[in-house]
Amino acid sequence: MTTDKRDERPPIRRGLGFGPGGHGPGGGRPGGPMGGMIPGEKAKNFKASIRRLMGYLAPHRAALCAVITMAVTSVAFSIAGPRILGRATNLLFEGVIGKQFPPGVTMEQAEAMLRMSGRGQMADMLAGMNIVPGRGVDFAAFGRILLTMVAVYVLSAIFSWAQHYITAGVSQNTVYTLRRQVDAKLARLPLKYFDSNTRGEILSRVTNDIDNIAGTLQQSMTQLITAAVTLIGILAMMVSISPTLALLALTTLPLSVIITMSIARRSQKQFAAQWESTGKLNSHIEEMYTGHTVVKVFNGQRKAVTAFDEENSRLYAASSKAQFVSGIIMPAMHFLNNLNYVGVCVIGGLRVARGQMTLGDVQAFIQYSRQFTQPIAQTASIMNVLQSAAASAERVFELLDQPEELSDPEEPAHIERVAGRVEFRDVSFRYKEDVPLIDGLNLTAEPGQTVAIVGPTGAGKTTLVNLLMRFYEIDGGSITVDGVDIRTMSRDHLRGLFGMVLQDTWLFDGTIRENIAYGCRDGMCPPSERSIIEAARAAYVDHFVKTLPEGYDTRVGDDAASISQGQRQLLTIARAFLADPEILILDEATSSVDTRTEVLIQQAMARLMKQRTSFVIAHRLSTIRNADVIVVMNQGRIVEQGNHDQLMAARGFYYDLYNSQFSEAFDEAV
């Protein structure tokens, strides 16, 4: 017979850390960055998600106004550069041409001379320039123009730097607020949420999705503002130089928008497939790494490599398509830019030849026309990023919108001196509405009693503990501690009455000393070195810790290989000793230790449980023979109740359950 303590729970379980509140730093099973992240998906409701995300920027209105102001100033200085450079070009060209005419000749005389010599087109071109015959290049004026241009670009860079600096602060503060809300939300979520969602999915929302939002906010805010201001500024400069050439440049704008948006829509689908494949590949890697010992024991390396190759191939195909499709945008923009460039050069050259434009203006216009489609391509690229951020925001908001635990009472009850009388009165509960689990259960644990809870798989043993700790809320009846309904207490106060040791050991990444000290109660933290060592000795931890090279400073974690599973279990028991709780819950607490250590721990537990109400969920029935009351559960009901001798004499369900263990052991030995 097997009585797995996790049998009565939903398929997905969250590991619980021991502590006054039943939660530790990393209350679920630890995981790395390879959770199933899919931030590249398209949001189901893009506008609503972006609108809600923008609401987090509302407290930073002043900073955003400063960002916009600096963006406009930076772009204005940057856009002025080509126009100033055009003036420098005109100054050089006019100086070179003016030097070719004799001094003292007026410009009208110079033009007449050119027309008489049959060079009327040259005369028309010079008519639009400010040429002084006989005077060469004014290098002093040329130097001043260059200095002005350098100053303009330096100022543009300074304002751009300030813009990015403020944007970084706004985006990080926004995400800081979002992270705090998510962390607080996780503390208020019922255990049901963690039981019904995978660890990787939750971690992905808390880490990867929020990181994706942070990067997008910092990148997209500056780029969107800069792109819009740049587009407007460049268009204004082109119109001021030549409305005709500006109209020519505008003819490529609709085509640029159509091509860009068309490619963006297609690349968006490919990026969604890429992130989905990335999530599956990362999940596979995490599983294989976490269970690498099991993989090797069962010779599963070849299967693991084959599965990896398949997922890697899918990711390669999806990534190749995504990068190829998105990469088409820039070549397409360059092609349109080149067409526009040819048109501007031809028409601009003709207008210069006719004296309708200066050479410097054509040069400046060419620079503006080359930059004109860049904001469009940049905006299209940002739209892809925004779709990704909207999908991530939607996933985070889904977590924030999850139903929370029932609120604590405004004036919660408080038990000053705990006697330890626990009573279940006509309790009913079900995980699923249409699948009843516990119905009309009655159980009383008197102060100082040790109550053992036994039963087959799915009997509801661990469920009782979850209800007692208010990890789940009962559907009917009441549970009281010293006559006080637990629903009238705050959860912190209720869980502070209990100490809990689970079969699934949970140790965070820290020293042995820190892991034991995690059990300290409010008002006792940090615990003294003496109290930590006393707790370690009581749980038979002190002996093996002294054999470690660094002793109590040895670092351990969930996947630490420096200590055995049994030693890890002893550390969690030492944590319970340090807490010194009024009521104790032992959920298969000695299942991972050897027989000799189990005997020692049973003796230590007997001292710990003395004059304390204790609930013991037992796998090996031989370990609870001395319990004051043994509660036998089956299908959510108490079918028998009494001490070991009484239940054995009754020859009922417990009798069969007890003897089945020894018969199975005998069969295995034979």
C-alpha cells in the first residue's frame, strides 16, 4: 500500500516553505530563467493592454513632458545641421566661382559677359547665387559656420542624452511599481492559483514578461517621440527649401507605409512562433537539467538529445523566417530611398542649373530625403516591439486580475495564550465544484494531543492541513482554535500559531545557519547563535554540520549536492524546533531519513510535541502507534477514530491498512 501525501491535491502542486505565514522567499519550487516565456505573442486586446499600461505612466507626467521637450529640442538641432551644412557648401562654391571673375566687375556685368559668350545656362545658375566677382572663399565665415554646425550637433547630443536618461528613470520606476504590485498580488493569491498553474508559467509572468515591458517602455517611448518629431521636422525643412521636391518625396510616403505595415504584420506572426518555440525549448532544457540524474539512470540521454534537436529545429525554422521577414523592411526602405534620391538629384540638378535653387539647398534636401523614410521604418519596428510588450502586459494583468484570498476581517480576533484545542465542525470542501471531497467532517484535537491522520491515496489527509492553515477556504462548517473561528483571525496571526514540516524539503540559496534561522518567530529575529545551535542539536543536525568544511556557513539550495536528502529534511525539522510553535503539523516529516535517524527524530519530536497539539500525516503507520488519536480517512470522511490498540482490536479499515504494509514488505522480501 502507498499513501502519497500529494494524492488528494490537484495535479500541479506548489511546494511550501515553512514559516509563520506558510510562505518563504521563493514559495514555489525554484526555477531559473528558462520558464516558458512567450512574450512575442500578439496581445488579444492590444488597445486595452496598452491603455492600461500607459496608466502606469500617469504619475510621471512632468518627466514625460520633459522628455518630449528634450526630444523636440534634440531633433530640432539635429535637423538644422544639414541646412547649416548647405550654407557652408554655398559659401565654398560661391567663393570658387567668384575668384574666376576679375575684381571690380559687377555681377550684372559678369552675367552679361557669360551670355555674350554663349553660356546663358551658366548665367542663369549664377543668378541665384550670392557671388562677389574677384573675391574668393571667405574662410572666416566658413569657419564660423562649421563651429555653429558643431555646436548644433553637440547640443542635439546633450538633449538626446538627457532625454534617454529621464526615459530610463520613468520606465524603471514604472516597472518597479508593476513588480511591487505583482509581488504583493502573489502574497494575496490563494493556493489554488499556484496549484493550477505551472511554476514556469508564473515565473515567466513575474520575470520575463515584466523585463520585456521594461525594455519596451525605455526603447519605444524615446523612439516613437523622436520618430514623430523627426518626420514633422524634416517635412517642414524640405517644404521650406523646395515645395516641388517635397511633393516628390511625399509621393513615396504612402508606398513606404504600405510596405512597412505589410511586412510588419507578417513578421509579427513569425515572431510569435519564434517565442513559442523558444519557450518550449527552454522548458525542455530546464527539465533535462533539473532531472539530469534520472535521465542518466534510465539511459534517456539519446531521447533527450532527440527531443532537443526537434525543438531546436523548430526554433531555427521559426527564427529564420522571423528574422528574414522583419529584415526585409530596411532593404525595402533603402530601395524607396534610392528611387527618391535619384529623383531629387535629377530635378534638383535641373533647378540649380536654372538658378531656381542653390547647390547647398540641393545638398541639404538630399540629406533630408535620405532621412525621411527612416522614422517610418523605425515606427514599424516599434510596432512589433509594442505588440510583444502588449502581450507581456496582458499576461501580467491577467495575474493581477486573479481572484484573491478572502480579505482578513477589519478587526481580526487574536488569541493571546494558545491552549491548542482545534475543532473541525461539519466541514465541507471540494477542489472542483462538481467533485465533492470532504463532506460533513467532524474532528476535535484536545490541547496537547497528538493526532495522526492516515488513509489511502486521495483520502483528504493533506487537504485537512490546507484548510486548517487557510490555504484553501472551506465551503461549509467551521474550524476553530480554542473556540475562535479561524476565519475571524488574520492569516498572519493564524499561521503564526503553527509550525510546519513537509515531506518536500524547501531550502533557499543560503547558508545552513540562515536556513535554520528562517524559522524564527516575530519578535525573536534575528535568532541568537545559541538558539540556532540548540535547534540543530535537537534535530540531530549539529553532528553532520560539523563534518562539513565550512560548518554552519556551508551554502545550500534546492539543488545543492553538498548534503543528502535526509540531511536536508533534518534542516527543515531544525527550523521547526527554532520556531517553537504552539501547534505543530508534520506532513511525512521523517519520510526521507534512514531508520536509525528516524528513531532519533521520533524521540526529538516527542519532546517537541510535548504539551503541544500536533497533527501528524503518516505514511508508515508504525511511526504513529503512540499517537493519542488516530484519524482514519477514506474518500474525504473519517471512517474510524481511536488509538492504535483500539483500532487494531476493531479489525476494521485501519487494521487492514496497517497489516497491508507488512504484507507488502513481506511479499517484496520473498
